[in-house]
Amino acid sequence: KHQTRAIYAAQGYEQEILKDKDPHFRVFNLTTSPFNDARTSYYLKSIGGYSAAKLRRYQDLIDEHLAKMHLPVIGMLNAKYIITADEDGAPRPQLNPYALGNAWFVDKIVPAATPDEECAALMEIDLSHEAVVGADFMQNVQEGSRTIPEDSYIRLVSSTPKELDYETSSSEDGVAVFSEIYYPYGWKATIDGQEASHFRADYTLRAMNVPAGKHQIHFIFDPDSVRKGDSIALIFIALMYLISAGIIGYAIWKKAKGETCA
């Protein structure tokens, strides 16, 4: 127990990062094996960590960009701090100037004909102003440039593992990119409580057409498969109770008739 407590005691660099008053950012820890490490996520939100089942596109992002320290891609994942080792080998956090935040408007859409082109484009475009969209999602957005007013903003106001809330304001329609992995099998979105569609951009992230004005955007993880499974489970539980009640009722009826159960 003492050894476990020592391993998970907050380290100096973690305490330093936790002084940041922004509650919504991630880190990239290079002092360990980033994608085989669970320790970093004990106190901090990490873009690494171990999972036996990674999304294929995220694994591509690791192989083609994160492992090669492509800072703009690390930044689009909102890794505000990169943790490296100093001359003595001690972990030291450094601010990542490429961190883009939790969400941002882009003023140009770059189409990609194939997934390979889409992934490669992340090396070429300015991710803070441009977004690459694959051919399978180009019907959601118009190619080319658009004007984003200087006073436009979109920001994350609350976050849980299954729900995300943003507030946004702009005098023009725009396209917002969210620093969250696109996963259509469960994540649903609304704008001001009305169902809204979202699509994939920048190979792995979510994007959405946001109308002019002030709006509340809500993402919730609510897979239809889970709700269907819950409904089926409730039906079978109800049947089990009905069958049990029927057996008990039949036994009572037989006893009342002076018969005995076999």
C-alpha cells in the first residue's frame, strides 16, 4: 500500500501543471512510453495512455504524426503542456505554443480525395485556420475560404466523460472544429436543444456547421445499441418475474385444491 501511494503521489511537475486555472486541456508526456502509460492520466488529461483497442485512425495519427513530434497535430489535440526531461532526467512541463484549445472556427476547408491524402494534409495546412475534410464528408460543407469575424468565439464550458457543453458566438455562419475524436457510434449533438449533425475533419476530429448568433452546443454519448440493450434486458427481466410469479401462483392454486407438487 505504501509503495502504491508513493507511485501515485503527485509529483512536482504535476503540481505545477495543476496550478493552471484552465480546467480543460491535455498533456503529452514524453518522459515515459506515451501510449503504454497509465500513470499520467491519474492527475492529468493525457493524449497518450494504454488501450488494447485503439481506433484505427487514431493509431494512424500516432504513427504518422505524434510519434514524429509534429507539434501542430499535438496542438490540435489540445496538448497544452509537453512534458520532457531536464538535464538531470527530472520531468519538466513546457507550454506548447501550438495548442489550439478545445474548439475553434476555421476559415478554409481543404478537401481530400482519400484517407491517405487527408492524413498527409495535416503536415501541410495551418490547422488553426484550415481544416481538411475527406471526400466522404464533403457533402456537409463547402470547399474554399470563408470569413470568420474577429469577435467570434467558441469555448468549452463543462465537460464529463459522456457530455460536453460549448457556448459560441459569431455574426457569420461558420465551421467549428472540436478537439474531440470523431466517433459516430454513440456521440450525438444538439444546438440550442435541437438535434444537429456533425462530421469528421482533420482525419480524427469532430466538426460542425455553426449558424450565426449565440448558441449552446451539447454533445452526449448515448449509443442506440446501449438503449436497445437496456430495453431488451428489461423485457427479459419482466418475463422472468412473470414466469416466477406464474409458477408460484400455480403452486399455491394446486395446494389450495388439495394437490401436492411432484
